[in-house]
Amino acid sequence: MRIPAQPAGLPHEFAPDTELPGWDPAWSRLVEADTHDGVHTFHVLDTGPELERLGVKPDAVILAVHGNPTWSYLWRHVAATSLATAREWVEAASTDSPRRRQRRPRIWRLVAPDQLDMGFSERLEHTSSPTPGRPRSYRTLAERLSDLDAVVRALGLDVDAQRSTAPVPLFTLGHDWGGVISLGWAADHQHLVSGSISLNTAVHHDADEPIPAPLQAALAGPVLAGSTVVTTAFLDVTLGLGHPGLASETKHAYRAPYQGLERRGGIGGFVADIPADAKHHSYQPLRHIARNLSSSSLPTLLLWGALDPVFLDRYQQDLLERIPQVDLHRYETSGHLLAEDQDLGTPIFSWANAVVDEQSRPLDSAVAAASPRPAYRALWSFLEEKSDSSETALVDMTATRNSRPDGVSWATLSRVVNAIAVGLRRSGVKPGDRVSLLVQPGRDLTAALYAVLRVGATAVVADAGLGIQGMTRAVRTARPQWIIGELPGLTLARAQRWPGRRLSVSTLGAPLRAALQVENSLYRLADTYDGHVYHPTKDHPDPEPAQTAAILFTSGSTGPAKGVRYTHDRLSALTQLLRDNFGVVPGSSLLAGFAPFALLGPAIGATSVTPKMSVTKPATLTATAVAEAAAAGSATMVFASPAALRNVVATAPQLSEDQRRQLGTISLMLSAGAPVAPDLMDQVLELMPQAEFHSPYGMTESLLLADIDRDTLRAAHHEASTEQHGVCVGHPVPGVEIAIAPLNADGTASSQLRRGTESQGILGEIVVSAPHMTAGYDRLWYTDHLSKRDFDGERQWHRTADIGRIDGSSRLWIEGRLQHVVTTAHGPLAPGGPEAQIDTLQAVSRSAVVGVGPHGTQAVVAVIEPTDRSVKPGLAPTWLSDQVRETVDTPIAAVLVTNQVPVDIRHNSKIDRTRLSRWADTVLSGGKVSTP
């Protein structure tokens, strides 16, 4: 693509300071564009000339539009990313680098004009005004759309199929009101545009909703001019929205084009052009954009900072519902200045490249690889088959009456689920609606869940273990249309202003119902049930197997909890795997100390037993609670986390003889959520001598991947006793393939995959393929993109971010998380290996190995939680440091002691090594020895 010549010389008022951080003066050019009111000069960030100097022709273009009160400086990181790719390729092509033999990456040109009256573009003549400094005339939304069109024509970007030259893919990118303009222009020029990308923006405002507070203040009559033009208040407030805060040099760069009242008229004009009501002259153009987007066929990516006080979540939701082909990646810890908070270049080009690849793929090409799945069985099928059965379907020990367990028959459960499903449909719940379930595990949650699944809605499950902040973040991310909750959950939802119409579980009194804005209750829906049998052809079709059934949130132990999407067929595959692998068949009775598995009981046809315990504190499960629940539900199987089992063992002396005999009838013991030590297995089996102990390995993204029993675990650890490598989790279960992506020297995982015997002995990221694994992350497009790999064209793979290795007997060993790899001068070190060795010491209750210092030369530090609580936090005593160093085969730079190694709430096992690394750095630097 030929780069049109620019006007000779840049006048001072158009020249960005060469000292601006991250800005290359070579990117600046002036473009004269013929607009609706004459020729105007635009300052443009353009990487095209630099690509010409490199001798590289761009393969595609991104047209980026800033908002108010920023300028093209906003896109400097995106420009740098695009040019870095080109420079790396040119360098590789000029050497004997292996990359020279690879296919050339797609080279992108970035074009980012400063809008008129903004940045270093031309300032416009203004008519006189009686109020000094007040915006006297300004560019309207329609005029700014026309201006962008003029710049596109001036730069020759309007290449189309009528030209002799093949069209170059063109994508738009925008932020704030630049998002409105870029989306609007793209929707009007779909014959030119391949896709659209937008950061926080809005194209529709509900008249019933108040305008966001920051804009209300700026729009308030005389305040508008004073805050936007006469002073720098509006600019200063915007520059204060960084997460973390912007450096002073960066703020200086954003202020550079707006020095002096006479150069800030565009800032005030932009604010004045916000169509606050239907009488505003930009109201109809904005509605036109909204209508166009609703019928657009363009792929669109939304990158959203969740902490934005201006473009709130309701604007994100509107765009998700309005745009037919839309992807979203939501950044929970970022805000309005998302392009400053996050590196957006890589996700932007990753998504745009994927769109171009998809659009250039032949129509008859094969669909994306997917793992083979077993025959589909609807999750509620056993409820229908057993609708006349008086056998017990579930026993809820958390809902006792007169100290007697509350058992529910299959017939009752089937009727209640059917009644609630009919009631939900009549209340307005539609297929595809998201329903947040704020209900404790037990009979009520089971009935609510299967009713939601039955009507084709999507269950959103974020447990209380996330805490108030974590649950709020999860619910706002999922943005449910409905909330079903018990009193504590509904109270929290009201206090935190969570989205969604509300239904209670039990029937509330009128004052409380009004206070919590509750419309109805599940109990009332069941009590007023008229016997109408839910029928798919009369009510609506059954959900398709590939339709999303549930969004389950991760524990949040390694960052903000992520929503994991499960489709009906993938959950069906999981239930079949449990039946086949562990014999959880109709007639079995499963006592579940971990809520998700209790909920799977009706889908398997097994009795579900919920013991008395706190769902947010697995360690509250006692031996007595297990025995009582086992007796009440005639349990043949027990499922609990290692943290829960440790407390079961610790409270075993409280058991009566009858209770011990009851535990002796258990035939299968399952424990997951963390690796189980051999000694803990032995202690549990002393209580359940008839049980076969299995420890499945999995995660929220794939609940069952590998399995190990006691004998295999003991054999594995005996064989590895001289070279301990973490914890063995056994062999893959049927239908699952596990491979290794080797670690690079910098601690990252390779893009190459080792499978079968080639993977044995290699430390790397664990990559899995299974028919029952997640369909993807919810509203995290880039995370999903990074986690999925189609390595072989045969099946879909998922990168777990767990690290480990496969031994010579094809057993998998877990050694930690990818983000916790210690990058020493001698290469990457997985923390799980030395931790497993340290944990064998009697003086150690729990340990963590972390890296301290610069990446690539980190020192290895062991943090100990001692069994003797009299040992003071800080540097470990000499005797303990000597024991640790003598036990491990890795050089340890320092040994520290803490009162408590931080772990996740859900499993009480996943160590927050990132937090511990920061704490260790503080202690070793002479800082205060506090609790990590």
C-alpha cells in the first residue's frame, strides 16, 4: 500500500514533544483531508512510513480513534507492538534464524488520527460567545463521522473490490466517544471493514437510567466551560482514572496538546455533544449507530475495564445484546484508561488475526477440532425416569427438622423441579437467560439448579468462598438477568446493587420482599403448581446439547475468579465418566463434601447426601458429620477435599462405636481439589477400612482428568524417593489425553507439544484434551484464546497453567503453577518438587518455595509454616534452616517462617505464592515481618 505524501514540515502547534515517553516522532504526520466544510489538517499517528523504511508491506490496517480528552498518544503501545512484529521478522529474515523458515507473520499498519480540535490536529474557528471560555461551536457526532471518512479517503484506505488492487483487511479501533465514532463508521462502511474493536464506550443510554455522575457534573450548565475549557479539571479527572495511577511523565504527554485555554475548546465541545436527551442534535445520529450495529454482520471485540465510573456495566451489556457477532474480554482490575492499564496490543492483534484467518478460510474447510464425546443424555433424564419412585433422591443434613435428616424422594424432587420450571417460565425466564444461584448446597439448590437447566437457562454459580468482593465481581461479570437466592444472598445482592430480577427461595413477608425487590419465591411457585407437566413441544424446545448450561467460577486463588462455561453435552460427558470410572451408578449414594459433585447426583441417578458443614470452610467437615450423613443417606461413597479429610481425621476421637461401624460400610473414598499425601490416605482408610481410596486430579475447567489410588501413590513416591518431583496424581482417566508444553529458559511454556513417550521426564505446562472439559471462559476472550490450542487438528486442547511432568510409567506429577515458576540463573525451577521434600519434615506443617529478585536471576526462598507455633515469624532459626537445606536438592538462599501460608478458601490448599514472594522480598529487605 502506497503511503500518500504529507504536507511539508510540521508547524510547531502540530509537533508532539520528542521527549514524550513511548512516543516515536517518526509516527507523526500531517494529513490534509477534504471534509464537509473544507480542507482541514489532521495530525495522524501512522506506522506506515516506518514499515516502508523497513521494506515491509502491511498486510492489514487498524484505524484507531481516540476519545475525550485524549489523543493518538493513547495508541502508542499498540503501534509499538505492531512495529515490533515487523522488526523481528526483518531481523530474522536477514539472518540464519529458524524463524526465517517460518511463514511470515501478518504485518499491521496502525493509523490513528487526532480528531479536529483535539490532540495536535487543527483548531477550528469559533463564533463569538458571551461567556469567556465557553465552547462556542463544536464538531457534532455526525460531523466527526464525516471527518473520519475524509481521513480514510485522504490516506487511501478506502480500497474496495472495484479497485484492481486486492482489498487489505481494515479494522476499526476506538475508545470512549472514539468508540462510538469508530463503531458507527464501521457499521456504515461494512463493505470496507473486516471487523471492529472497541474499548469502553456506549451507543445507547436508557432514559430510565441516570447519566453517570462524572458526566452529570461536567454537563451542569456553566460548569461545563469552567471544568473543560477554562480550567484543566476535566482533563485532570480523566488522567486520574488509571489503575495503577499514571506516571507524571505520561500525564504530561496527554496534557501536551492542551496547553492554554484556546487549545481546549474541543474538550468542552466533546462534552457538550453528549446527547443527554432526545432533543439534542446528536441524539438521532447516535440512534442511527445503535440501529446499524444491531443489524451489523461485522465481528466485534469489546475490551472492557470493569472499574470505569463513566462507561458502566450496563453499557457493556447493551453492546453484548445489540451486536450479533461480539466477543468480550473483561479486565476486572482496570478502568476507563484501559489502554494505559493493560497491554492491549497482543490481544488486539491476536483477535484481528483470528478474524482474518477465519474470513480467508475456504467455506468448505473443516470445522475446528473437538474432542470426541460420548452419547448425549439430558441432565434431567433420571428425574423423568424416576418421577414415580419413592426411593430417596437426596438427603440434606443442613436442613434438619427436629434433629431428623430431611430426605426427598425421586418423585417429590421430580415434581418440585417440574413445578419450579413451569413457574420460572411463567415468571418470564427465557431460554438463554442467565440465572445466578445464591443458595447454599442442599435440597433447595438442587431443585433450583435442575429447574433452571430444564427451561434452557444458564445457571451462574459463584460460591460464597469468593468473599463479598469476589462474588460481586463474578456476578457483575456474568451479568445475570435473574437472581435466585436465600435471605443472606438477596440482602447482599441488594446492598451491592447486583444486576438481575430477584426470586427468593422461601416466601418472604411483604415488607422484606419490597425491601429486597423480590418478585416471587420458589416455594410459592411450587405451592401454586397446577400440575402442568413441563413439555418441550408445548413450553419451548429442549436446549441443544451445545447450549451453555452453567457458568462455574474458579476459586480465584491465582487472580480474579474466572467464569467457566459448560455446555449440556460436556456436563453429560462428565456424568458418564463418573459412572464409568468410579461406578457412580443409579442406586449408589454419594456423600459430597464438595458442592459441585452433590449437584451431579440427580444427573447420574444416584442419591446425593449433603453433610452438615460450611461450604466456605471445607475444614469444618467433622468425622461425626460424615458418619451421621452416611447413616441418613445409606452412603456408599464419600467425596471430600484433603483439607476436609484432615479435619475428619483430627475429629475421629469424637466418633461413637455405632458411627465407626457406619463409616466401615463406605466402599469408595474420593478426594480432589489438591493432591493427597499418602499418610492422609492411610489415616482416612483406618476410619473407612472397606473403602477404596481414589484421588482424582482436575480443576474447574475440567473436573476429572487423572486418578490415583493408594497403592499406585505409594509405589510412585517410593520410586521417586531419591528425586522427588512434587505429587503424583496418577494416570489419565479414559477419554483424556495429557501432554506437556516444555518450559523455556525464561519460565514460559513452549508453543510445541510433547505427547506420548516424548513427553516423559520433561518439565512443562500440562495440556489436556477431554470430551468433558470447559467450552471456554466466559467474557474473557483473550484468556480463552491463550488457553486453547489446536495442536494437531484432531482435537481441542486446553492449557491448564499447572506445571509438572510425566514419568516413565505414564503417571502425571504436579509441581505447581506456571505463574509461580522460579526463574533462577540456572534455569526455571518448579516449586512443587522442593516443597514436597520440605513437607516431609516433622517441623513443617506447610511450605512454599518462591522466587525473590529480578526475573531470570531469582533467589530461591523457602517459606515455612511450622508445626511448633512458638517459632517466631521472620528468618528461620538455624536448626530449621539446616533441616530444610539438608532435605532438598535445590540451593536455598533463605528460609523464612510465617504464622500462616496463605491458601484459597474453597479447597484450603492452593498456595498464593505470588503474595508470599512479595512478603519474602519485604522481609529480606529489612521490612516489617507481618502476616502475608
